[in-house]
Amino acid sequence: MAGHLYDEGHTVAGWTGVGIVTVGTAVVGVGVCAVSGVLLAVGLVIVALGALVTWGLHLAGWGKPPGVRPRAEWGMGVRDPWARDGHQACLGCRLAGRAPEARPAVSVPGPTVVGDGTGMEVRGAAVVGGGAGADVGRGAS
């Protein structure tokens, strides 16, 4: 669907994490079927490793915060230049000590129909975080 404004999870961090955790859950499944505590433990370690790898890639800029972003930032190979400063309301960034200072979110009603340059229209769009110094287009993240 070309009209989506969000691309959450379509990142190097997201897909790498999904791949590792899928392998881990497959090992857990084999451990359940084989009644093997060792395979269960190995599978759970792989799942935990997947979470840590995803977190590390997110902090390195290969993950993206949720919210509206310009279409140019939607590609898998696009790094997040704001990751070093941390993302507001991001648990992973807070756990890493990268929580940015909270700034008040200002919602400004936008037009009722917005074109995204592809011929698709988004109805009921709103500009979020339009205050001074805000990253307009990146949402309140």
C-alpha cells in the first residue's frame, strides 16, 4: 500500500531481529518436540541475543523511531541521523541513557487532504510537533 505514512519495522535493525528471533523460536519448538531442556535453553538464548542485536542496531542508527517521516527516510539502507541523541518516548533509548529532554508536543490541525507526491491522498492528516525547533515531518518521536 503506497499510501501509508508509517514504515515501522522496515529497517535493518527490525529485519535482523526478526531473523534471529525466528531461528531462536524454531530451536525452542524443536526443543519442545524433542523434550530437550538443552534445546529450549539454547533457543531462548538465541531469542535474547536477537533482542540485544536489534537494540544495538537501533542505537547505531539502523532502526527508526515510530511516527511520520519524509518518504526519503523510508528505505532499508537509510540510517537514522537522530539516533545518537535518542528518540523521545523510546524505551530502548532510555535504557541506553539517551533519552532526550522532553519538549511539549504541539498539535496543529492540518489540511483535510494531503498529497504525498505519489498520487495518493491522506485524509485527516495533522502536523504534530510544529513548535519552534521541532522536527516537522518526523512526528512527536
